Amino acid sequence: MARTPRMRVVVAAVLLAIGCQSQPQGDGRIPPPLDTTYPDGADGLKKLWSDILRASIRDDRERVHTLMASLIMSDDDLIWLFGDELGRKLQPRYVPMVSRLVNVGAMELVAQVSDRKYDDVEVFLVDEKGSDADRATLRALKAKVPVYGVRVKKKEQSFGLRYDFFVYRNGHWVTGNQLAKYLIEARDGGMR
């Protein structure tokens, strides 16, 4: 889905209205550049999400948006991860879903962190023992790479906000977010 100049103005106006102080960086498909690098592995992802949590606690909505926007997968990432056929089927579903995550979802995260007093980030490896969505994701992958999930929570609790799924590619983290629901449909023959 190509963004028109009018669409960019509307998106910028919405972001300003909900709390971002400036127009978001990136074009919705190319992640904005970050001033920090986050390495591969659970520790690197935890560092990224710890920065997102700290920005949320400070109510720095623009920083939360920028960090979350850095997680957007490109079309090449989708095809690398899922193969040509499935990757191309997922592309039109991914764009609106991830746009919601990095725009409205980022603002919702700030509100949840404030309301629920979240102060911790847990990073976990997704495996076949997980949910149906976890298994569908792992089975759909053409690139066999570690897949992680993140939970934003209170230190003393084991539950909180769960964010799925993250892989490391080309020197940065990307998210498939809620693609698992489409992967379950594809597995069951329902996605066209």
C-alpha cells in the first residue's frame, strides 16, 4: 500500500493529536534510524524493550514511537522469514497491523505502563511448547532463526502485556507482531 502525500499529512495529524511531538520518522515500511544499536540475542532485545519501558515511564511518547517503529519488517524481511509465497500473502495484512502497533499501540503502551505501574521487561524464547500461535509461527518460518517474545510487567508478577514475535535481521530487531493469527489461518487453509 503506497502512501500518498495526503495520507502522510493525515497520519502526522493523528500522531500529533495523540501525543507525538513531531512527524514520525521512516515511511511506515522503512524503520527510522536509531541512535542506539541493540545486539542479537535475548539481552539485546531486553535492552531495546527496557529503553521502550523507560521512555513509557517518562511519558516520552515520541521516543516510544521511534523505538517501536524501528521494529517494522520490510517486504524483504517478510519474504526472507516466510518464503516468497507466504511472505507476499502476509504483506497486505502486515502493513495496517504494524502501523497500528507503532502508532496507536505505542500510545496505548505508555498509558498501560502508567496505569498498571509496569517496571520490568521479560524476554523469552518462543518454542513448540508455547501457544497454538507460537507453534504456527515456528512452523511457518523458512529462515530458521531464534524467535522471541516480550512481556512488559511488574517485577513481582509473571503476567503483563505480551508482545510477539521478534527476530534479529540485518543488524536490528523486527517484529511479526500479530501475524500468528494469519499463520494459523494459512496452516488451516483459510488464508488466500
